[in-house]
Amino acid sequence: MKQYSQVKHQSLETFVNNLNDLSVELVIDSALRENRKRELMVLIDEALANRNNTLFEQYSEELIQLEDLQS
């Protein structure tokens, strides 16, 4: 019975560690996406200022895709 309890404890500990790792990954991923969105908004502004339609469309499309991922 003690061995079963120990195995159960180890399984729970593994589960909690995996859950913590996943949470950290999600926070990092979210921060990276938000940073990229800010970068894209600056790049979009620069493309507009430079009247570069190609870059404007490219950056706008990437921004739209990032925003769709968060929905």
C-alpha cells in the first residue's frame, strides 16, 4: 500500500510539474506574440510613411494572423 501511495504521489508530482511547464510556455508564447504585434505596428507605420504597399500588405497580413491566433 505504501508503494502504491508513493507511485501516486510521483504521478501527481509529475503532472503538476508538466502543468507548470506548460503554463510557463504559454506565458512566454503570449509575450512573444505581443512583442511581435508591437513590432509589426511600427513596421506598418513605416511602410505607410514610405508608401511601400508591398511591405504594408505583408506586415498587415502577419498582424492579422497573429490576432486570429489569439481569438
